[in-house]
Amino acid sequence: SAGELGPETERPLHQVTVARFWAGKYEITREQWRVVAQWPKVKIELKPDPSSFKDDDKLPVETVSWYEAQEFCARLTQRTGRPY
């Protein structure tokens, strides 16, 4: 229905183009985060293990800020040459 499209201030609808980028299919695990956190920083330091759940390295990392996620992606991009 029209109400599901959002408030009137979000109109008119228009097409948006996003540049190509790589994205993971699954959540980043604590183990993967720890590896990338050891790579050279781009803008900010990363805590090696920001998760509050410490019992399984295969669990997804959580309690990560937007800025930390951006740094993680920047390090992947720097390391692989592919935009993340």
C-alpha cells in the first residue's frame, strides 16, 4: 500500500545507482575479525576481540560500531584491492 512507501517527504521515488562492491554472504566471525584487526590500520585502531560472547570463534562478531565496520572494510579493500 502507499503507506508502506514512507512519508510524503521521501517522494518522488527515483532510481539510484550504486558503484560495484564486494559483500560477504555471512556474518564476520570473531576469528575473521581478529585476523583483519592485526592488519595495518587505515584510519582507526580495531579491538582484536570486541565481542561479549567469548566461547566460540565461529560466532559472529557483535558490539562493533559503524566506524569499526568501516575500518574493517577499508582494511579488506587495502589488502585485496577490491572495494568492500
